[in-house]
Amino acid sequence: MRTIVVVPTYNEANNIAPLAAALWELDLPDLAVLIVDDNSPDGTAAIAEDLARANPGRLYVLRRPGKQGLGTAYKAGFQRAIELGAEAVVQMDADFSHSPAYLPEMVSLLDEYDVVVGSRYVEGGRLDERWGFGRFLLSWWANAVYTRFILGTQQRDTTSGFRAWRTETLLGMGLHRIKSNGYDFQVELTYLTEKLGYRAREIPIYFEDRRIGQSKMSNAVKLESALRVWEIRWRYRGLSPADRMQVPAAHPSPSAS
């Protein structure tokens, strides 16, 4: 299965080469990496482009003129991955919070499911022990209580940024529908997936704190994302599986659950 891993970056110069090497070591022979960089001042894109020249067909770079937000980075990356012939599209962070070791299982499960989510909050999922209790409680409450209560989602880790998608699922969802651009982008993906009747599977992961660099998740961003959950509920209030987008013949539409 042609798999393309989409990795948005901003100041991740020290992580690009190690992450690409770890991904290429996996038992996924037809895997490529797509770096979507928002003009990182630390030279992330230049490092990625050097890797791309040394590994043709295995690494691609999509440069953007500036910091335009996580949501638009992923949408641009998903679209480019589809153009490159991906049958499976993976989204993950550049900082090793998401271990590449989970990818073979996630991609294999796409034979049965439309999207596979690396989850911190299903049985067996764990967070880095260095997280304080307050940080853990806030994250758990936002995912397992607040968002699920408002949206009625079945998935427990609604803000997970570690997912494997069938290309047909992304096409059927209609990326143009997605309006969120911050960390609520992940919540919108979760809700849209379920409203359209796609089959989602959560697998437990260990979520490690970033190894190198600084988090981009400020308290202001967290608050904005929490408030936008209500907007997401209103936007898709009348959506049903009948509202899936028509998928081209080369990508037959997956069946509803």
C-alpha cells in the first residue's frame, strides 16, 4: 500500500533527519515522507530538501510562505499526498511524540477501517510520566469529557494528531469542508468522520513528550480550541453519511459502518 506520512513543521530542523530515518526503517516498503514547512527560520525546509534530493521518491517537501496554521498545513499536505498517489495518508508530529513504531499496525488496519487513530485515552494508552497531574487532568477532561459531551463522539482521543487515513476517506469527507486551523482541526476531523459514518478504530499509544524543541501549544490556543467545539457542532449539525463527497472512480467510496 502506497503510504505517505504528512508531517507539518515549524522549527524542527533537529528532528527531520532522525524522523525520516525511523520511518524508512519500518516494514512499510512503499512509504514516503512529505514535510510541510511554514518557512521555519531555523532552516527546517532546507534540511528537508537536502534529504529529498538524496532520497528521490522517498521524501517530498512542500514549502509555504509563512506560518499559516496547523489546519491549512494538513489540508495542503493531504491534497499533495493524494496527488502523489497515496493509498494511505498518515498524519503525525515531527517531534517523536508519536512513535513511528505504531505505523505498520495502523496502516494494516486500514484494510478494515476508514481511519485509525493513535489514542492516549483508550485502554492501554499512556501519557509521558513527566506530565504533571494538572496537565494530564486538563488533557483527559478536554478529550474524554468536554468534547465528547458536546459532540457525542465515540472516539475518546478527539484531539489526537496521529492518524492513518484511507485516501478514499479523505476524498469522501471533502477537505474543503474543514474550516478549523488550530488544534481544534483534530476535533473537527473526528466529528466529521463520525457524522459521515466512517469506520474509526482507536489503538492505544504511548504519547512521549517532545525530545527536542519547544511545544507550540500555548494556553491561549487551548482555550480557543475549546470554545470552537461549539462552532464545530453547529457547522455539521445536519450532516449524515448521505453527504459524503463523490469519490472518483480510481478511489471507490468505502462503505458506511
